[in-house]
Amino acid sequence: MLALLSDFASYQSYLSSVVRFSSWCSNNFLHLNVSKTKEMCIDFRRNRTVISSIVINGEPVEQVDSFKYLGVILDEKLSLTEHVTAVKKKS
């Protein structure tokens, strides 16, 4: 889950979206594998807000600073520095 949060209202909206999505999955007989789910909040402000981890089906979702998506490593500032470093190491 990727979140771009600018204020408390957007955080509340994000949480309600997660709850709705989780309910939709349950209602449609889909299982969310929370152990494979990661949460990364993108925040460009100088003073970053500490955000508590969300909980899905009683399990906390792991918060990460970066993750690999479709072969590209993304970080919380949407910088490709980590991705470029990994590609350089491979070559």
C-alpha cells in the first residue's frame, strides 16, 4: 500500500479506504496475505509525521522505507538512488 499523506484528514481517508478494501476482500471471499503486504508512506515534508502501522484482520502491516515493485526499487521520497545503486552492483 502506497500512501501520500498531507494532513490528518487524508490519513483518516486512507485508513477508511484500507478498511473498505479489507471488507470488500472478505465479502468476495478473497484472502489478504498480510505477511506479504507492505506499507510505505510518501512524505516530502521536512518534518515527517510518525504514522502508526495499520492493522488488517488483527495483524499489523509492516512499514518499509523502500520496496521493489515490478523490478524498480522505490523509496519514501520517490528517489531512484537505491535502484540505480542496485543496478550498478549487478553490472
